[in-house]
Amino acid sequence: MLNLREYRARPASLADHLKWACLIAPGIVLNKDGSLQRTIAYRGPDLESSTAEELVAITARMNNLLRRFGSGWALHIEADRRPSVTYPRSTWRDPAAWLVDEERRAAFEEAGRHFETHCYLTFTWMPPADRTARIEQLFIDDPADAPAAFWREHLAYFETETARALDMMADLMPEARFLDDDETLTYLHACISSARQEVRAPSVPMCLDALLVDTPLTGGLSPRLGNETLKVLTINGFPATGEPGLLSDLDQLGFAYRWVTRFLPLDKPDAEKALNTYVRNWFAKRRSLTSYLREILTNEPATLLNTDANNQAADADEALQALGAGHVAFGYCTTAIVVRHAEASVAEDQIRAVERVIRGRGFTCVAESVNAIEAWLGTLPGEAYANVRQPLLNTINLAHMAPLSSL
């Protein structure tokens, strides 16, 4: 008997791992898990020419933006470093100014390859379950509410919250705007393809996962995206102190990369619960079981304490105080840098250059191997499940690490 299993079995493809389903409003993507997604493109200030006071003000205002979000939200802050191949054309009324600009053009074309950074902030929100709204209807009598209208309320809420975030970004950044349908699909396509091109939204914008995939993904210890070797570096440790533009040295690297910081914020009660766990665990480690037994047997207080555990407990308690005062919010942060190149040796050299910059700023990081595919999936806009790092981070430290400059 002919065995047809070989032809009927459908192996998992890249599209199966993507969350994007369809466009339901201008620039808003409905994902497969029911979450909503929207992206802001922004151009940050020049950090090199900013004073210390200006950098502190930028960080404070960015913190005010980030701490507004709680559980159910995911924020992807991305710096897409790409080659700059064209010199912008301008119209000059003065011949002398035109001549100076032509000299600049010649110098630009002779200097070799140039790169520019495009920054994006993607908001992803998971609406509450329908049963939550039904329970709410038991206590609130509103004839206008109907189960079929839940999704409209969720969409309106998402549009309102992201519009408020855009207003704050517009006051903070020289340029900030929502991506439209075509720009959204072009941006998503660039994240998963080795070819950069404009993508037009179809008349029926459904099945975005299958529509956008045009490059095969090969897994393993050395994954490849099409003909390019894929290298991912993940940050897993942070320095003791921070400052604005902590990772801005990455802008000086002479190759293309994607630098993505994903933040999964927590509501205040959830953050308090997590921080209280840290306080209790570190407080319990101040003294060992042996010291407790010695104190009971000798009836004398122990004089030796684990000072590191004591300091860690005090640090967690300070975090609780900052959270209680409303100065910051807390969440789980994952930062990864992705490089791609047709030659594996070149990609290896590039990821080592990134690692030198990151370690030079006091971070610890790991070049992914077995976890490379999951780490790469975690950098895709809207993906909130893959490669989640557990240490809590507050929004001020996040503002220090986030890509703010567009050079």
C-alpha cells in the first residue's frame, strides 16, 4: 500500500512562528493570539551634541512615557542600522551654497559605506478575556454594551492609549509618527527577509504571516536566514550604574544590525509581589542555618552577617519605595542585537565587535547558539513569549538602555 504520510505531513515553516494575522485598522495589526499591535517610527535627538542636562531631561520624559503601561502590554524598541546609499538632494537659491553641498556630496560618495539608524517603538496589547467583560456586566447595567461590541471597545482603547503615547513621543523626539499600512508591512517584512523592498497592503490584508515570508529560515547551531548567517547576542547582566545613551556606542559600528529592546511591563500589584519575593529571599540569606543554630545554643546574637545579601535586600527595598511613590514602573527586559551576513566569518567578526562594545559598557552578554532561533524570534515586533529574561528592570534603567538617537 502506498504510504502518503510523506506528502501529507506539513513541517513547520517560518510563517507558523509569526504572530501577525491581519490589518484591522490603519497601521494596526491583529495577531493570531488576539493581541493588537501598532508601530511608531521616530527620529531621536543627537546625543553627541546634547548637554548633560538635556540628556537627563530626555531620560525623565522617556520614563514618564514608559511607566504608563502595565500588565498585558509589550513594548519593542528597535534601532535598525542600515546602509545609507543616497545623498539627499536639496534645492539651493544661492550658487555658493549649492557648490558647498556638491563638495559634501563628493566627500560622501568617496568616503565609502555609510549607515543610518531608523528607530521604531511597537506597542502590543493583549485585551482581557471575554469572560472578564461578562463578569463586569453583572455589576454594571449598560444597555449599550453587547458581547459583539467587545472587540470595538478594545480597539478604541488601544487606539486611544497609543495616540497618547504618540503625543508624548512628539514632544520628546524631533520626529514621531505612526506607520501606515504599507509602511507597517514594509517594516515587518524587513525584520524577516534578507531583501529590503516596499510592500503594498493588499485589498484584503489577511494572512500576513504567509504574505510577508519570502526567505527560508534554517535552524541549528548556526541558523541562516536565506543565504545569510544569522547571529544573535543577548544581554543577560547589567552594570551597577546607568546613564543616558548607555549603548549609543553601537551607532559607531560600521555594519548593519538590528538592536531590539523588549519590555514587558507589570502592573503595580504584580511588581510589588515580585519585589517582595526578592526582599524575602535576600533577607533570609543574611544568616546561614548554622548561625541560627549557634545563636539558639549559645543564647548570643550572631555577629557575622552576609553583607552582600543584606545590601541586596536593601536595594530591593529601595526599589519597592520607588515603585510605591510612582516614580518608576517595573517589568521584564530582553535586549538582543541581530547581525546578518552572507559570509559566516564576517558575521562572526561583526557579532564580536558588538560584544566588545557591550562588555566595554559594563554589561554581560551571551552569543546565542542553541537558543539562537528563539532569541531571534523574540526580537520580532509583537512577539512577547520567546526568549523572556526574568530579572526585573525599572523604566529609568530602560530609558538609559533604549535606542534614542538616530544617526
